[in-house]
Amino acid sequence: MTETIKKRAVKATPKILVPDGAKKFLKESGFKMSWLEDLAKEYQFDSFDYVQKFCAFRCNKDGKHVEWIDINTLALLNGKRKFFEIKMKHQPLSKKRKIINLPWE
């Protein structure tokens, strides 16, 4: 008899692309990269690209950009306070296209 071997599910960590100068800025502000890993597990994101201009991460799923999340929103989702006021904001997605569900919306 042949037995089928069960394969273990591999936990894939998301790629997080952050420029070197921005890493220092995020670390000093109190941002934790583990917040992105938790978000990736919940919404199955493959990678995150940090855009310094907006202080936000582009969330990618299956190689396509699908959502934005700024560092203040991530902090609020994880029980922290806002880090600072962001003057240039990204264009918010419509409710039909939005993937990340925020409790206050």
C-alpha cells in the first residue's frame, strides 16, 4: 500500500521593501515590522512597499497593488497612538475595492 505523505504548510513571510533611510525613521518613530506580518496573515498580502512621501505601505497581493495603509493606521490597529500628522496622504480606495476593514469605518 502506498501512503500519502502530508505536507506541512509553510508559513511565508511577506516581503517588506523599505529604503535604508526610511528604516531608521520608522525605528525612531516606534513602528514595529511585526504589525505588517500580522496584517499579511489576516489579509494574505504577499509584499509591502514603503513610500516615504506618504508615510504609507503599498499592500500587494499576487504581485498586484491592492491597498494602501499608512503607519498611523497600523499603529491605531495595534493599540498605539498616532505617531505624527501626515500632510501628504494617498488617495483612499472606494468601499467596493477596500480590503482592510477598519473598526472605526
